[in-house]
Amino acid sequence: MSNQKSLSQPAAQRQLSTTAIHGGENRQKSGDSITDPIFCASTYTFSDTNSVIQYIEEKLPREEYGRYGNPSEKVLEKKLAALEGGEEALLFSSGMAAIAGLLVSKLNQGDEIIFFDECYHRSREFCVKHLSRFGVVTRQVKTGDYEAMEAAITPQTKLLVSESPTNPHLSVVDLDRFVEIGRRHRVETLIDATLATPYNLLPIAAGVDYVLHSATKYMGGHNDLLAGAIIGSSEKLESVRNLRGIMGSVNSPHNVYLLLRGLKTFELRMQRHNANGQAVSEFLNSHPRVERVLYPGLEDHPHHDLARRTMRGFGGLVTFLIKAADWRATADIVDAVKLPRIAPSLGGAESLIEQPLVMSYYECTPQERRQYGIPDNMIRMACGLENASDLIDDLAHALDETGEL
């Protein structure tokens, strides 16, 4: 007897790949197409004045103006919510638009937020440099120091924020402890799970209030779109949706289509990303020119046991430190690879590689880079969907070609 879930079963009982393909979609679609059509409309018409009044008074589930929604966008949001196990998802034009939209809608002058300090540098910059102009205070504590996070909470604290795993250090957060601190102090919690995806980690199941994704990465999966999403309860996201409609940080109809298409192969792609990340990290961990590998799938990673207990897999991002005389010697290795392209981002079919000092922190002072944990000899590689043996051969050649110290 087959153990496969049938579509007659409740959506909550379906396997992830089935949800990624069918979640949020009507069985019979407009025009009888198997895929949801692209609605290239900036506005939506009404048959008469009474239909406008009826739409307003009865809050009918239809569109009015493109800044407030798109029919296929609603399908995508339902699919993302189903994948994450949340009540509702809210799509934005990028991951940064998503976190900015959430923070601006939830915070007022005098409010405080607390960040674990290993985070995407633009998220930190938005809070420290821009929210501060409106009287919002950002406090940063060492990642994984839960006592310090709790000690930093004041009556003005409104949100605890972390990534898991973090970028680029790949630290893993104990979600149970993170959530427990928030609940005990009645402070909401946000996890940026972009590097994990709902394939590897489900923060809402642990009680996190909001989950953030840069859907540009693994969810889109092909390095050809920008998108972001916030997942949480319908009640808590209502004010965020209203503000998104005012600010206009919506996505384009074509990007919505690309993201819907990318999600059809989401589980298959994540299986390869996970396998490639593990294989590449194990190779690098045994190479004499590599000083250290940061990857939660390795037994010597400080959070390996936690990651193994709470995550299905460990993703395709691998960060490693080279035994190099200076940052230029590290750059020589980045330049020597043939398969990964030198670029920011991650999660696409093509492998990408970068030196964080150059790509993201070049304008920072050495003191700031030390503060953020970005040494000169750090390399970040986003393993794509290529064959793992080819990626390893390429890295081996690059390490050998650049010579010994």
C-alpha cells in the first residue's frame, strides 16, 4: 500500500513537495490553464458604482488597484504560508522591503529592538542608521548569548530579531530559548530563515511570531528575481499589509510568476543544495590550506548538535577561512575558481563565491570588520545545483594553483 499523501487529504498533512506544487492554487484556474496566469494590470475595473460600494462594505475578495494586490500574488502568499506552517504570508518586492515593512509598521518612537549581532549587514544598517532617525533604538548582543539578550530587554523592547543560520557565520539559534525569552517578557520575535528555508527549518512551529525570507534566494532558485516575504498570524500581519499598500513595496506580476514556477521544484533543489553544501564543506575541512570551515553540518561546528536536532539539512552556503598571508592572497583563490561566479546572493542554480571583506564590508574600517567578525581571509561560497564532484575538483584546483604560503 502506498504511503504517499493524496490531494484529498488536508493540506496540513501533505508532504512539502506536494505543498510547493499545489499549495494555495485552485484546481481549475482562469482560462483552464495548469499554471496561474500573469495579471499585468495596474488597476481593476468595476461594473458600476454599486459594485464599488459592495466591495468596500463587504470586503469582497477581489482586486482594486495593483498596489494593494494581484490575483496570482494571493495564490503565492497562500503557498508560502502553507510551506511555512503559518496562517498568512505577505509578499514584498525584496527581502529588505519585507523586513523594513514589518519594522516600520510595528515600531514607534522610543521603541527598542534587540538583534543578535551576526546578521545581514543591510538589516543592521537599516535599523542602526535609519530607524534611529525616528527614535527607534537598536541593541546588539553577541549571537547565542541568550542571557545577554534577556538582560538587554527593557519596558520599551518590542521585538527580538535573529537569523538562523546566520549570514555569513552560519551560527544556529536555539529557537526554543529564543521564543521562551520573548514570551516571558511579552516581546514579539522575528527569525530570518532565508538560509534555512522551510525545507530545513520551521520557526513558526517553535512559536516564533514572524518568519522572514528573502525569496530571491532558495525559494526563487534561479538568480532571476527579487522578492521577500513575512509569514505569521493574520491578526499580526494586518497592519503590515495595510502599510505595504501605502508604501507600494509590492512585487511585479512577472516576478510573482517566476517565484511560483521556482517553488514547483523547491524540495528537489533543496535536496541538492544540502548535499552539495555538506560535500563541499567536508572537502574543505580536510584541506591543508583551509584554516576553518563554518558549516553546521560538520561535527566540529559549535552548533552541530542543535542543528542536527532541529534542522532537516544545513543548506548550500559554506563559509571558510583560508591560511593566507593577507586579503589579496585570499582573493587569489576566489579569482582562481572556474565554476562559481563572483557575486553576492545565494540559493540559485549557479554556484556563487565572494570574499565578504570585498563584497560587503570593503568600506568598513578594520575595527568595524573585527566587530562584525569578518576577517580578511574569509570566503563565502553558495553551492548551486552543479555536480558536487565538479565543484570540489574546481576548488581543489584553485587552492593548488594559488600555491602554498
